[in-house]
Amino acid sequence: MTIRSRRRLVAALSLGSGWLLADGGCSRAKTAPVTAPPEVEVASVQQRDIPVYGEWIGTLDGMVNAEIRAQVSGYLLRQHYVEGSFVRKGQLLFEIDPRPFQSVLEQEKGQLAQTNSQLLEAKAQVLRAEANYGKTQLDVNRYTPLAKQRAITDQELDNAVQTSLAAKAEFEAAKARVESANASILAARAKVATAELNVGFTRIQSPIDGIAGIARGQIGNLVSPTGESLTTVSTVDPIKAYFTASEQEYLRWVRDNPNEEKRQARERQIVLELVLSDGTVYPRKGKFFVADREVSVQTGAIRLAGLFPNPGNILRPGQYGRVRAVTATRKSALLVPQRAVTELQGRYQVAVVGSDNKVGIRQVKVGERSDSMWIIEEGLSPGERVVAEGTQKVRPDVVVNPKPFVAGPVTQ
């Protein structure tokens, strides 16, 4: 075989191998599976008037919190209530040993009886002194004309006059002793009343209807008015929710409602909601109660209070929650589900699905939240479709298979 023939054979074999390889590659390309577009859930951008909520951290407290303290010093003898239970006004909570106070009461009663006897004796002295003064005055009246007629001496008239003056002085002194005895009786009665109060103070009663806390005073403790409180009773229906608003929020509210009467009328119409610490919304609505007299110089905020009905005493003082209320109404606001918005390094973006089902990533400016929706200030138009479920599956220019978004429970 010549060299030229060999070259032709090699070229033919090479060409055949190339066709075989090309045919094999085309065969594999034809059998490779086609990737289906990712399935995502989309929601249309809504446009409507919506309420805008303000939200503040709140702390619950009793409408009335009565610190139960001993009003006399003594040893705690008994506890008459169940801790954490509901107690009525006037219900006995604690009892202090009453014996020392009963002894003082009996002593003061005895002193009052003795003072009464002294008053009776003083009144009898007044009667005797009055009678003696009357007799001496009669003698003076009888001796005066006799002395003018020289029937008696001037000395006898002078003696009668002096005796009458002495009787009059004794009469006045007797009346003063009666006044003194009356004053002593008033003082003795006051001491008896004080002693009776002290005996009553040994029975410590609840001044209000409410929930009684855990006892801080134990049986056998020596308690006193200056010591620690024995427990606290709180009225919790309605229960008070304290929250703070910034000075700017307060000024904006006053500026929007310059007339005081109308402002107070609007405040009475404010409906409050309470979001509890577990994220659930308290089912009963509250109302605005009062604003504090001052803005705190430390925090620059003003303290506000709302009232919430609390039948069954479910809510308790000290609980935390979020108080919210409608502060304004946004006209023609654009809304998308909160799940459709993602945050990346302080920037917010959404995945927009076009008419050709192709995805475009768009930056947006967000506003306030309203329930499960987010207000979009800039970046979207009404009716556009955004990916609300499956955002992790999409990239720019990816074609997707859109399905309607089904909203789940509202996350507070």
C-alpha cells in the first residue's frame, strides 16, 4: 500500500469516528430531561384604604393596688385568706394578737368611768356652792337696809358682804371644776375610741374587691405600721395597661386635634388592642383612660394608660404585651403580603412576576405594616404580581409556574 493510500484510509477512519461521536452526542442531548419551571405562589398588589396602627410596649397593672399593712404593732396570729384568690371588701385577711390592745381598752374604759364620777361630784359641788352663794346674797340684801337704819353695825354688813363674795368665788370654782371634768371626759372618751380602733386594727381586712397576693408576713412575725406590707390586693377588672408614647407622637396628636373638647371626645372613642406575650390577641377591646401630667425628662416619652375588661381575672398585674390602636388611615395604599418582602443589608426587595411568567427582582420602599400585609411606598404598581411563597426558588429572568397565594394565619 502506498503512502497516499494509507493517508486516505486514515482520513476515512477519522471522519467516520467523528460522525459516530457526533451522532452519540446528539442522541444523549435528545434524551436529557427538560427542567420544569419552579412552582411559586403569587399575590397581586392590592390598593385600598387601610388603617395604620401605632404599637407600644405595655405593662399591665391593677386598677387599684392596695398595700395591706399593719396599723398597730403586734405578733401576727392568723392568716384568714387563700393566697392568689379573689377577696371581697371587708373580708378578714390577717389577725394580730389582740390581748394587749384589749387590756389597754379596759384600762381606758375604767379611766372614763372614774372621770364620769368626778364630773358627778363636781356637779354636786356646784349645786352646794350655788345654794350657799344664794343664802349669803340674801343676808347681804337683808343687812343693807338695816345698816342704813343703824339697826346693825357696819361691821356686820361688811362681814355679810365678804361671806357672799367668798360663796360666789366658790360657786365659780365649782363650775370651773365641772368644765374641767367635762374636758377630762372628752379626753377619756377619745382614749377609749383610740383603744377600740387599735383593737379593731388587729383584724386586718381587705379595703377593696380584688385578687390577694402571696403573703409576705408569716404567722408569728412581729409586724408594725413601719414594717413591710403583709400583702397586696389588686382590682383587676378592668385592668390597666400602661404604655409610653414619644413626645413627637404626643405633639403630632395634639397638633392634629387642637380643640381640647374634641380631642378628649376622640380619645374616648379610641379602641385599643392588646397583643399578649405569646403573640395572641386579647379578645376584648380596651379604651383610652388617661395621659400622665408630664413628659419624662429621662426618656422623652409620656406615660399613657388604657383600660381592658378582664372578666375571670385572666390578665394579671405585671404582664407584658403590646398595645396598639389605629392612629391614621392611609388612602389608596399599595399592599403586599409580608412574606413577599425580603430584607438584604437594610434594603427591601420583592420578586415580580411579569406577564410572561418571568421573574424580576425589584427594590421597594416599605411603610407601615397592617395585619399580615406590608404597605409599599415606592417600587410597585397596582395589579402587579409578586412572589409570596417560594422566593428562595427564584432568580432574575427565571420563568416560574405561578399559583394563587393562600394566606395563612396572621402573625402578630
